[in-house]
Amino acid sequence: MTDMKRIALQKMEKPRLGIMGGTFDPIHYGHLVAAEMARVVFKLNKVLFIPTGTPPHKKRRDISATELRYEMVELAIQDNPAFDISALEIEREGPSYTVETLRILRRTWPEHELYFITGTDALLEIFFWREAEEIFTLIEFIGAARPGFDASDFFLKVQHEHPEIQEKIHYLEVPALAISSTDIRVRVRRGESIRYLLPEPVRLYLEQNGLYVDK
């Protein structure tokens, strides 16, 4: 066996951890389907959901309390043994910057390959994230998109402007991504049905806690 083949084999044998961050306000089937499809397609051993604490780029001022968003994620993933949750960001004071979280995860899971699962809309902004160059040394990206989304311009930009990281960005088509947290919040405020857009335990949690209802 050549050295190159041995290195490639060792890389393939490394365990893989998927990271899914977000406000999850609320978490819905789009998040869950994307995480599960990424787990299967990229052979991830586990997907770790990390609800954000204080998102530095969110303009909404009515983001639900961290403990409520955390509990909703717990309810949503409880029946999937390959899904887990971390309070890493909500326990940290100040704005939640991705690079800081990834540094901690890299130290915590040194033997794993890390994959950050996010929407392709967020991928378009990654070059403007804090310390983006370091981020690409810590993790690879899986960009989830709804069917029919054209990401060709983005990947051409990466190929021409950032060829050194093009192998660290992957594309994944996810049917359920037409669902959005924003739409769910709007539906609740209008008194419309949100059944089957998110797990039933999460829907009941929203109802019991009066979330997203104008007061």
C-alpha cells in the first residue's frame, strides 16, 4: 500500500461529527430532515444540535428565551439516537460567534472530522464571518438547499476566488427545506395551523407556552 493510499484510508476511517447550529425558533422538520440526510449521505456518526445564545447577526429582537429554544430541540430529537444537543453557546456569555464554538469543538473532538450543516443561503455569507480563514481549517461545510435551488454561481465563485477551500464545501439537496421558522411564527400569530410542519411535541410546547402569539 502506498503512503497516499494509507493516508486516504486513515482519513476515511476517522469518525465524523455533524454540527447543526441555529436559533431553532422553533426547530422544524426542515432542520431535522437536513440533519438526517446529511448524517446518511456523509456517513456522520452523530449530529450535534447547538442552539445559539446571542446571535450576532440576527436583527430580530424578539428571539425566544434560550431555555425555551433548547427544550424545543430536546423534544424534537428525543427519538433519534444519532442526534444530540449541546448547551455550549447558550451557556457562553456575549455574542455567539461560530469560530469560537468551532475552536472548542475541535479541542473536544480532536479525533473527529467535523462537518457544519447549514442552509445554502448562509453559505453565501461564510466569507464574511468572523475569522473565516480559520473556520475553514477547523471544519467542512454541508450546504443544504431545497430542490431546484441553483447554487452554481456560489460554487463558481468558490472555484475562482477561493480554490483552496472548494473541497471543504459540499452540496446537499433537502426536500423539506421549504419549511421555515419564520413562516411558522407568522402562522401562529395569524392563528393558522402549523401541524405537520414540526414535531408534534414541539407544536404542543409552543401552544402550552404561548410562544409567537401577539400579546
